[in-house]
Amino acid sequence: MLLGVNVDHIATIRQARKGIEPDPLMAATLAILGGADGITVHLREDRRHIQDRDLMLLREMVNCELNLEMAATSEMIGIALKIRPDMVTLVPEKRMELTTEGGLDVLSQKKHLTDAVRKLRECGIPVSLFINPDITDVDASKKIGADMVEIHTGNYANASGAKANNELHRVMESVRIAHKHGLSVNAGHGLNYFNVKEVASLENIRALYIGHSIISRAVLVGMERAVGEMKELINNRR
């Protein structure tokens, strides 16, 4: 199972002072040394953390999977077609949200998402849709033409007890149906060192995408160690 490390929050710290450090490129390099299989960044419309220059430098220097999270807007599609990341994950985006609050509303945006997926795939860029653990959204993602889906694990991560078990079951069923449809399946959001094993133990998940918890730990113990510890939990999931 692959581990994609999101380095957005390195840029968040940098942008707090509008300076040059810490550098997301350096963080990505250390993450890869620690065992990351890929690097993820979310280029937001308001550029609150990752900047266009960060994305350009990462594309030049990262020698593993570069996953660009973005809204399905004309501006972002144009940037993706120019930069050519290894994959694009289409995500919902709200100006005032602290982090992505849930999956795409696939059904209400079906035509718009279909057009975005087509444009990206025509240029050879694989496309993933960030969706809620809902079978309806899985089915719609297949019809839209996505190559893969990323199942939102935030509700599971924020729950406890019986509710957490129920949310984990929703994730598991969504993964199962997506795999049955021939979609590659990823998962992410809210996963940390205490709850990742349950999701990592599910069958047919290609990759986990994790950011905040790894960056939070890296502040205390360093990026290589933080990534290495997460990678070890995933590898020892069974």
C-alpha cells in the first residue's frame, strides 16, 4: 500500500510570515527519504498555502508520484495541463473552510465533473475524485469516467466507539464497490497514528493520503522519522 504525504501545512507555516521557510520542496525531499511513495499538494484558488511556484518546483524535483489536489475550475485545469502532475485529485473547495470538509457532490456536478475529467484524461493525466463513502457516489464516479476515487475517511477519523465502526464499514463497502467497478481506490482525510491501521487493513486500497498528522509529528521529531513511523504502521497493518 502506497503512502502519499501532503505537504500543504509546511506552506501554511511559511505563509504565516510570508517568508521563504519552511520550504515545501525540502519537506517533500525529506518525506521521500522517510519512505513516502508520493507527494500531494492542494493548489487552492485563494493560494492560502501552496503557491504556483511550489508546484512548478515540485514537478521538476519530485521523482515519485506527484498528486495535485484541485477544484474542477478552468483555471486549475489549465495549470494541471501545463504542469502535468502524475495524477489529479478533484476535490470540493470552499473559501472559508479550514480543510476539505467532505467529498464532492458528484451527482449535482455530474456534467461539470465529466467535462473536467475528460479534458485531463485526454492529455494523459489520470484523475481521481475525492468522494464520500457512499455507493451512489462510487457508481457516479465510474459513469463520469474517473480512473480512481479517494474515499473520504474524515467521518471515521472523527468518530469513536460504535459510530467509528459504522463509518469504517461505510468506507469498506465503498472500497469494495469501487474495486468491483474497476476503479483504483485510495483513501484519506483525518487519518493519524492512532486510527490508520483499521483503514490500512482494508483490502483493495491502493494508497493512503495523509498530511496534517504527519506534519504535526514532524514538527516534534522531524519529517523523515514522522513519515517512517507512519509507513511502518501501514506496512504492519495486518
